[in-house]
Amino acid sequence: MAMKEQQRQVYRTMQGVEVDMGKLMNQNEMTVAVGNVKVNARGDELGPGGKILRTREEILRDSQPTGPVPEQMNVRAETVQPQVAPVKKDITNMDPEGKE
């Protein structure tokens, strides 16, 4: 099965400047991400001095289970409810104002 080619992500700013987001992401792939997690913009784990300890592919490979994936069950499927007969009221002796 052939992979789809990613669409170009070119946006036009309010001032008419075109910005290619895909190109911008590729240019800054090795830049250290902002925050308290030690990763670069690509998702690689970084060690002291910004050296790559584990690549993004290794992290994804470790996070995926190696065993069989459990079957998913439909949570919204109708569950079998016991059929309860509706209670019929005796309306012959009922007060017309609704007070029983």
C-alpha cells in the first residue's frame, strides 16, 4: 500500500507573506523544545549537552505493546436490559385533581 504524500502546509498571513509550515518544521527539527521535558522539536530524548540519547523511533517502538492487542468492545452498544412490565394504575378510584 503506497503512502500518501503529505500536503504542503503553506499559509498566507494577513500581510500577504506565504509561510511554508512543513519547511519551517524541518528546519527546526533539531532545536531543543521549550519546556521542562528534555526533547528536541522532533521528539528525540536529549541528554547533557543536547546529545540525543534515544531517537523518536526508539521511543515509539518501546511504547507500543509487543503482545496481541486486546479486542475493542463497543461501549455504546445496547446492553440487554431485563424487560420489566409497566405498572398499570387503577384509575377507577382516582381523584380528578391528581391526589390519590
